[in-house]
Amino acid sequence: MPRAGLSPAKVVEEAAALADETGWDNISLAAIAARCGVKLPSLYKHIASLEALRLEVSTLALRELATAMADAVLGKSGSDAVLALSAAYRGYALAHPGRYAGTVAAPTGEHQGQLEAAAAVLRVVEATLAGYGLTGDDAVDAARALRAALHGFVHLEINDAFGLPADIDRSYRRLVEGIDAAMASWV
Amino acid sequence: MPRAGLSPAKVVEEAAALADETGWDNISLAAIAARCGVKLPSLYKHIASLEALRLEVSTLALRELATAMADAVLGKSGSDAVLALSAAYRGYALAHPGRYAGTVAAPTGEHQGQLEAAAAVLRVVEATLAGYGLTGDDAVDAARALRAALHGFVHLEINDAFGLPADIDRSYRRLVEGIDAAMASWV
DNA sequence: CGATCCAAGCTAATAGAATTAGCTTTGCAG
DNA sequence: CTGCAAAGCTAATTCTATTAGCTTGGATCG
């Protein structure tokens, strides 16, 4: 019998793909094993447990999200950068809804890599807001406000909580513009 | 052996309390049964399945949230009402984090009562924004923006995603004020 | 080229959860 | 008092995660 040639990274990647297809809550070792062409207990050669795997998927997603955001703001500043970052944020979340759920829903504080990846996301947001002249608590407030607005919108969108069919792109744009204007006026 | 005197409503209430204590994802029939002083299979006399129970908890939470918001805005209007509604929203979410998670994370569209409760929440938000002179798509955008901002903030807060210890109350107030100002300027 | 050894994969076994079937008994209605 | 529907139970089934321990592929080193 030929080997499957798995690796920890491949298992995490399959788990992430499964999450995107069936939802973060529906990740199961049984489904991942089937997808990898391997029996369930074999996965334990590459991961420590289901919880540990979830943390790895969460970490992967946070890193991808940070990268997507950083790429989007490259060479931009001010409102331009905020709009680009917001578009990249939503784009990632809609393209990878399962992973995205894992960026928030996963347990926090037990995994060094996850903490660093979460910090990287925060760093990109803060750097993007650097041009607004905010310092200290004001900068913290602004970063939280932007992150909250973006997360709240895409989370509700992914979970079909916007009943009406009215143009969602437009709603998102106006929300981002509103937050941008608010931060600009905080001096 | 005396009867436990359960009812569907009591089971839902226990499940909601359990969710608040241990998290929406950790609801289990085993734990609920123990809490009710009953063996696990006995629960099936009152509920159809774990999934059905989650929908009931979600519905309960949406109703409670709608009521809390409606009470908060009673007799108020404009920015006053928006601030009161925002405080009530966050207050409910922090007091009942498990239930609150269920208001968004639960499967949607299969349960009439849940749909109605979700509509009730939306109705309170729309009524609160009535004084801003927004109509049609503008009103929809505003309701979505407010809901997204509130949800995003409290969801991140509940999940400990705000690393820093900086004053969270203040951050929330500024976010709400920012959204309020943005909506006021949309005319 | 062949002996060796580690890691990848397997089977088997355990434990816990949800669900279903079917039995027993409580406690109210008549 | 009698009977019956509902509430609770035990037993059995299925599915998942996890652990233990065996087998073997295949790279490494002589």
C-alpha cells in the first residue's frame, strides 16, 4: 500500500479547505481523514488533537488575512489605504468563510504562533491608520472601531443575517466611509 | 421517584444558562440533562434534537435582545436613542455571552419563531433610526452599519480579541458616536 | 547492495455524545 | 378508584475522538 505523503501542513490545509466548504463548526477528523485518503487515527502522526488542529487553522487564516491586508495597502495611505484594507478584509472573509470564522471563534492564548498572527493583523490595521495623526488611546480606539466594523459586517453577511436583498456592496462601502470620516475627525 | 417537572421552556432556559456559563459551542445534551436532574434520553420528551434546541435558545436570545433594546429606547429619539440602544445591546451581550453567540451563529431559516425574533431586532433598530430622515436604501444601509458596528465590537470583546487593556468602554462609546455622526450626515 | 531504523500508516480497543426503541410509573381526569 | 397520556428510565446503536501497539515503506549508512 502506497503512502499518502501527508505532513502537518497538508493536514492543516485540508482542514482549512474543509472549513471553507462546510463551516468552521463542521470540521471533523473523520472528514479530514477521508479527504486525505487516510484512516482517522493516522492523522495523529501529524497533529496532536482536534483542538490543536483548530488552532493551526486559525493561525493559518490569521496569517493569510494579515498578508492580504498588507498587500492591499502597499503604497497607499490615508482613506485610500483604509478603503483598500477594508476591501481586502471582506474579500478574504467571503472567499474563505470557514477559515475566517476560525480567526475569531478559535480559543485564544494557548498557541504562540496564533498570538503572533493575531498581532500581525493588528499591526497592519494600526499602520494603515498611522496617517490619521492618532496617538495613544485614540489610536487604539480607532483600530478597534475599524476592526469591529469590518468584522461585524462580514460576520453578519457570512451568516446571512442581512435579510433584505438590498445591495450589500453599497452598504459596506458606506459603513467604511462612515468609519473613515469618523476617524479623520478624531484628530 | 419524584418527577423533575420539566417542560420544553425549562429545558431551553437551562440550555441558555449553560451556554452563558460554558459557551455556545459547549452546549451538550449530557450537560443539560445533568443540570435538569434527569437522564439524557429523557430530554427527548421535550425537545426534538440538539439542533432544534439550539434554534430555540437562539430564538429566546433574539427575543430577549429585542426586548432589552426596545425598553432602552422607550421615550427617546435621535442620538439619545442610538446611544441607549447601543448600551443595551452591549449590556445584553456581555451579560449573556452564550445566548448572544447563538443569535448569530445558529442556523437560520428553518424556524419560524427565530425568523420573527430576528425581524423584531431589526425593527427596533430601524425604528430607532427613524428620526434621521433616512429612507429606502439609505435606511437599510444605516441599520446595517449600526448593527455591524455593535455586533463586531461585542463579538470581538467577548472573544477576547482586544489584546490591550486600554479602556474598552471608551472605545465602544467612540465607535457608537462615530457611527451616529456618520448616519446623521447621510441625510 | 543489503541491513537497519524511524516514521507513516494500519487495526483494535476505549470512552463519550446523540439518537431511537421500548418499558415503567406517575399523577391527573373521569 | 381506574385508566391513560406523558415523563422518566434502561438498553442498544451509531458516530466521533483518542490511545495503544503492530506493520512496513523507504531513506540512510555501512
